[in-house]
Amino acid sequence: MALKPRILLVEDESGIADTLQYVLSTDGFAPVWCSTAEEAIRQFQTEPPALAVLDVGLPDMNGFELFRRLQALPGGNQVPMLFLTARSDEIDRVVGLELGADDYIAKPFSPRELVARVRTILRRSARPVVPAAAPAPVATPASAAPVFALDEERHQIRFYGRALELSRYEYGVLRLLVQKPGRVFTRDELLLQVWGGDNDSFDRTVDAHIKTLRAKLKTVAPTLEPIRTLRGTGYALNEELPATPA
Ligand code: CA
């Protein structure tokens, strides 16, 4: 039997949690419900889920703090996380993606909407967490060569079949973007994940590397913009690249 993706559901309102557990299980997921942040951390440590849904208003810790704690656990930064939020100031914070969460849903929401969002995020994340879906090439028909092909063992990335000559940091940045097409990475996140964060790098370090990366991508596809800039926020891989660079 195929393994169902585990979804960690952290929500203190049992009414909402019951409904979500029901729709998630009927949709082929294995929800694990926790009503407190403490319990969620314990569950996460036992086995990181395929995705975590975090309510912002929890009794023992707010969802943002929980997000940071989970991210710091082994494997934590590989797990997509989705916030449930009821207040518009919270939404602003998530939308700004200061936190690097994958998405948010504003309460009240329809359970179907949440399940659809979960599916989209899991599809978008490059990890083959949904057993039925093969690790799909980025935005290409199944028959075409992938737009980006990541070879982690060789530290190499191919773009429309051409191997790019990348510096260590250019590789690090592009690797993150390619692994999660469409996902917005803030400069802080890129600094932390690619440069390690604890040095004297600045936002402009990221911008400078994006610039040289773009120049290298242009040599393969002069008319395309594979890396999107989200002003004031960060960068994302364009999900709408054509199958050929023409
Ligand atoms: Ca709550």
C-alpha cells in the first residue's frame, strides 16, 4: 500500500481540527493532530511530516515562534509549512514572507481550499513526498527535457540541457530556487541557507549573485527571465518557462 503523506496539523480549536482531519484523510493524507505547540514539536521530532499546517494563535506559543522552532529541528527546513491565521496583521507578516513559510490561509476558510493548497505546496516542493507523483520537471510537458536539471552529486545544474558553470554560491542559490519553483525566498533566507548567515554578508551579496546568475542563464536563453524578483521581498523561480528556450 502506498504511504500516505503525513500532515502535521497544529490547531487548538477541536472543531476546526476535526473538519480538517476529516477532509485530509478522505483526500489521501495522514493527518496528525496536535492541539499545542509543545506536542507539535514532539511529533515533529519523532518523524518530520511531509507538510505542517500551523495555527498562529496557539495556547502555549504563537505559530511564528513554533515555525522557527520546527525549522531549527533536524530536517525542519525541508518541510513546507502553511499558516492558518485569523488576523490581518498576522497575514501581513506572513505575506511579507519574513518567515519563509510556504503559504498561509486566512480564517474562515473552506476545508476544501486548505486541501487544495496542501496539494499545490506538496507538488511545488521538489521532494517526492506524494508517492503517486514522480518528481516532475519544472514547468514542462512530460515528454520534453526538463528546463532545469539538478545534479546534487556533481553540484551541477543544467538549464535546457546545458550545464551551467556556477560558483559555489551561485550554485547554492539556484539549487534552492530550482528545488521549489514558485516559492519566494527572502534575501535573509538565502543568506542563511547558502552563506550560513553567521558572516558579514549582506543583502547586496545575494543581489550580486542573482545578477551574475541571470547573466549566465541569459547565455542559454537570452529572452527568458527564469528568476523573478519580488520587490522588497526576495526571489523565486519562474514556474512558467516554456519547454524550449526559443
Ligand atoms: Ca487558535
